[in-house]
Amino acid sequence: MKVRLKWVALLMGFFGCLQVQAADEFKKADTQLIALSPVQNANRNKMDISGIWSFKTDPQNVGENQQWFNGLTDAVNIAVPGSWNDQIEGLHNYLGTAWYETKTFIPQSWKTEKIYIRIGSASYAAKVWVNGKPAGMHEGGNLPFAFEISSLVKYGQPNVISVQVENELKPTRIPTGNLGGASMMSNIPASNYDFFPYSGIHRNVVLYTVPRAASISDVTCITGYEGNTGFIQAKVQKSGNAQGGKLTVSDQEGHTFTATFKFAGNEAAAKVEIPDVHLWNVGKPYLYNVQVELTAGSKVLDSYALQTGVRTVSVTANEILVNGEPVKMKGFGKHEDFIIFGRGAALPVTVRDYELMKWIGANSFRTSHYPYDDNVYDIADRMGFLVIDEIPSVGLLFHDGDENVKARQEQCRYCLEEMINRDKNHPSVIMWSVANEPTFKGVGQSGMAGMATSAVQGGKTENEIAIECLGELVKLAKTQDPTRPATFVAMSGTPESWMQVGDVMCLNRYYGWYAFMGDFEKSAQVFVGEMDQLHGKYNKPIIITEFGADTNAGFHSADALAFSEEFQCKMLEMYLNQANTRNFVAGMQVWNFADFQTGQGLIRANSINQKGVFTRDRQPKMAAHLLHQRWTATDKY
């Protein structure tokens, strides 16, 4: 018996080594592969394989060792896209490992092409297998990732797509979680942020092809104008043997403008001038069709088309300028959040949200606190909304050791590169945000700002580390995309010195709610006093990116008591009125557009943040009508 057990142990160790070796075969997702959204055209194919998949939880993390990628047993049905938390009974707070599986045929006509799989978002970490073979891995929710799978697919029989997803909350991830005593609030699950950590495949999954001989791997459009003449310059990257190509820009009246280009290595650039240019502007969008072709003589090897607008963005000491004209950003912080869907892409909800924002008179929003589904940006382009695009770095901290700080900073860089690669051609995106409410030692305690001045590691103070990390991310954003400003969003109590980072000061302020509850006179004094001080020192425009109060829909109070709809209206009016007295306030974005799901905690009745001016199912509170009256009647706040 002892001999038999010994052999069993040896075999288990052997197969364990094999499994570790198999895990090493996973390659990390290349951020460049998501630069161009998949399209169907004469040179490319696209197949959406979203729908009802098989699903199975793996709380003991045995699935990979037991090779669940070769086929799931005892699985249940799940919708893709969609969060698993509110689809499957008993999984609301489950954030551990789970497996998805679907089967699909691939056309024989794809055999001569390069084949890729693209997953729009999987929170938080994912591994992908095709027919039991590793395709790749990705870490970080809220952005797409893609892998070439040409050598893994089969023809004439079903292909098995397996995706392992886990959403564990860790201090080294963004957003952060499981911080123990450092957490801002005692949530269940233990997130360090005030929205629910929804898990799963949240956006569409597609298979697509590009030509094998030569293909376009990226197109970056840079636009501008002088007088009535505009231009679109396309920087093109390719793989394969193409020597050159053609850029064609067409307007909505059918006029076309063309230029040819030659590659130096794998890069080329072409520029067309557009007489009598139509500028893309706030509420007045105009989109040009941009088509890039790779050619060999008269033969088109590959083609890719997108839409963009001609516009410029710049910042002065007091204003944000679009096409040289100041804009006042009126709008919201939002969440991708809806009943049952969770954070899953829900196109009817997206369309409805835009209709409600248009009715209310808003012209902008921030993708708080993560990049949104691709369709959100497409609609913003078409409707003329302004977007502050934000990576998921919520609750960054800088006092828990060099190793943790470095791990989060590396993930921030990766997400920032992904986001800019994907969203850089959207005229609606006018600013990059590299963090929301980075925190500091002692947050929520007395003297919290002063706590950030003590040395925490390597002789550096927390202030110095924070400014270094945030500054690096802003610089990275502006290096990757010099055409847009970059910023981060600060909470109340953020050390003043951090405001030197970024082109615009974005502030989340809750005077009258979390501080000086109901004392609107004192709140107004503190609010404008702080804005005056910051602007006087740093000479940058200010956007109030969050302000608001939790409001129970249907609760009314003649005395405007806290949590009543009257209180919410009174508070919003106080902030908007004060903002109208300062010409350096470039934007006011109410927190929040709609009520949204949070973790369980004492300050969140029904696990809902109720600061929305709409309920979670998009019914208006009094505040929505108040904003409609203000924002549709005047250019002021």
C-alpha cells in the first residue's frame, strides 16, 4: 500500500508540473490588438458568438488542474454579456473563479486568414482556451483583449471556446480591494470603492479575421483646422508585406479627399486637407468617414474604415476650449449598472440614458470609474457629447509598501495604454483621467491631509510618492496622445500639493452631505473658498466632477430634510449657483446620473447609492426636472 501511495504522489507531482508548464504557455494580451474594433468588410470578417453559454463556478480553483477547458460538466446557462452575480441564484457576492464555455463553427473561407478572438471585457482576470489549447490571458476588467487563434481552430466541426474568469479583490489590483483597516468603508464584498464589484464577461465576444499577407494594425487620426480649411492626418501601422496605401476621407455630402502613403518599416502617415470644413462640436457633431487601404498595385490587400470629427481641445487658466471656444461641461458621473444586467452591456439602457441626458440639457459625462462599452463612445460621437475617459484606478494608495505601489502602477500603465489605444479616434473624448480619488494614510480621520507628509518608504513621503506616480501616469497619457489634456480626480482632503498634477483640477466635493450635513450656508462658504485658493495657486480650470446627496425617491419634506427630494434639489442648486460666480469653473458634473448598486454597508440602504437624479430604473426624481429647467434655459449652470 505504501508503494502504491508513493507512486500516486509521484504521478500527482508529475502531472502538477505538466499543469504549471501548461500555464506558462499563456501569453499576456497585446494592447495593440485592440486598437481597431473588429469590422465586416470586403477584406475582413466578423462573427459575434455572444449569447447563452455554459457556466460553472470553481470555488476551490480545481478547474485548470482538472482540465475543465476540455469540456464543462454539470454546467448551467448564462447570458454573455452580463454579470453572473444577479443572473445565477446564490452568486450575488461570489467573486471567485468561474468558467464559461461555448461551441461555434468557423467558416472554411476563413482558413486562409488570420483569426482572432476578442472579448470586450472580463472582470477581473481571464484565461482563454480554444479547443483545449491556451490562447492567452488578460488582467484588468472594463477593456477588451484579443488573441490570434489561427493555429488553434478546427474546420468542419465545433470549436470549443473556454474562458476562466476570477474577480478576487486584492490590494494590488485596480480598483483596490481587501485593504483591511485602510478601506474607506466596511463593505461586503470588501471593495475599497463605492460601487458593486460585478463579475463576469461584460461585453460581446467576437471572432474576426484580418488578411494574412498584409493587414492594418492601427490607425491614429489627428485633426485640426486653420480658417475654413481642416485636415485629417492618419498614422497607419501594418503587419505583412504591403509597401503603401491610400487614405480616403469623405464628408456627409459625398465629397472625397484622398492621399497616398508609403511605409517606412511598418509605419506610414498621410494627410488630407478639407476645404470648407465642418467642425465637430458640442451638440453639433459632424463626422467624416475615414478609410485606409493597403494596396499592391491596383489590388486592395486590406481596408479599414472609421468615423471621426475635426476638432481641437485646449486648456487655459480658466477654460476648456473646443475649437478655440470655451465650453461649460454640464453633466454627470455615471455607472454601467442596471438591474439583472449588472455591468453587462445593455444597448437599450445605453440609448435611453442618452435620451434622458439630452432631455435634461446635459452635454458631458465622465466614465466613472472605468472605460465603458465601445458603443457608448460611438453614440457620444454622433450626439456631440463630451467625455472624460477614465481608467479603473479607484482608491489608489501610496503608503502600503513599495511592492504594492509598483504593482498597481504597472497595472495603471497597462490600462491607460489599452484605453488610449481603443478610444483615441473618438472626437467625443476630450480628456483622459488617470485616477479617481487616490487616497492617503489616515483618510477619514482628523488631520488627514497632514498624514500624507510623513515618510512611508525609502525615505520618501507619501506626498512625494503620490505626486510621482500620478505625474507619471499623466505624462504617459500625454505622450501617447499629445492632442488631449490629462488629469486625475481628487477627493475632499486630498493634499493640496497633488493638484500640481494634470492640466485641469477635477474635484469631488460633498460639503452639505458628508461634511456640514444640511448647513448649506457654511458649505457654500467652504466650497468657494477652497476653489478660490486652489485656482489662485495653480491657475488651472476646475471641474466639479462629483457633488450630490443620497435621496429616497418619493420621500418629500417641507423642511428639505436629509434624504428627501427637496434636500437633493436644494443641495444641487447651492453648488450650481456658487459655480456660476466663478469664471474658472469649466464643468459641473452631478453625482450621479442614476442610482446604482453597491456592496452592503451601513451607509447604503438596500445596497444602493441613491445620489442619482434618476432611479435605477430611470424614473426622474425632482432633481432631474430641476436640472432640465436650469440647463435647457441658459448656458449657465
